[in-house]
Amino acid sequence: MTSIRLSVVSTDLEQQLRRNMSDRGHACASICAGLSIEPTIMPIARILVAFAVAWLPFAVASAAELQVSNAWIRLLPGGVPAGGYFDLRHDGKTVVQLTGASSSSFGDIMVHESLTEKGQSQMRHIDVLELPPGRTLTFKPGSYHLMLMQPARKLNVGDKIPMTLEFANGERVTTQFEVRGPGGM
Ligand SMILES: [Cu+2]
């Protein structure tokens, strides 16, 4: 539970820092896009980072029920929305429901499933994806994927993009997604 509270705190804080920056009338688009923080705000940020690091051992211990691995983004040419893929392992006791994802790097993210119907490949929007205990959910090309739309900036192969998976019980799991080329994997 500690990890949930922690991630919510840091998200709120990031928003607050951004709000502070824009309240003060700074043209901070490029700074915000790079997620760096103005020098005057640094002391607050340092305290918060120290706080987060102090709690890290507890966060890791309690976040173990939901584990994301092999998280990557497939970058496609020509302005096509990128796809987000990962394995989600659930070692908890009850069913969890994945409801969506968010990232400051994308304006809109949807959970989709690719399927072939009558020889036509299509995508279906998914509101809630259930994951029973002891199972691994695999997002991969041709199957479940995160549809990553409205990129905040140009992505490059090798970039690491933080992405937060959101669950119906309020839990949030943030993972770094590695940007790869169309060949992926
Ligand atoms: Cu899609």
C-alpha cells in the first residue's frame, strides 16, 4: 500500500511543480518537456527525492504483487501512433482490473486489442482488462497493446519513457518503457 500512496504523492507533486512554474509566467514548454526542474525549485525537489528514496525499500516490498517486465514502445514511421508492450505478472490474491495508462509523454493512451475478423485486421478498444491471480498478461504486437497517441515530443530509439498503468482499485504502477524501432523486440 505504501507504494501506491508514494506514487500518488509524487504525481501530485509533479503537477504542483508544473503549476508553480506556469503560475509564475515562465515560458517553460521546453523545460517541462524535458522534465527537468527550474533551479529555484530544486531544493524542494531534492527534499522530495530524498523522501522517496527513504521509502523505496518499503515500496519495493509491497509493489511485488504486480510486476511489469519487458516494457517497450514500438516506434513506427510516418506519424502512426506508437504501440506500447509489456508483460504484467500478477502474484496477488484477487483479480485486478487494468483500466488504462498515462504518461506525460503522450496526450492520449488507449488499451487496444488487435484481432482479425473475416480476414480483416482490426483494433478493439478495451475499457477493463481483468487479470486473475498467478497469471501474466502479455501485451505484444498483433494482440493487446497500448495505443500511444499525441506524443509530447519526437521520440528516438533508445529513449526511456515512464508510463503508469492504472487499475480499478486505484493502484498505479509506473515503469520505464524503452523506445525501439519498428523491428522491435
Ligand atoms: Cu491500437
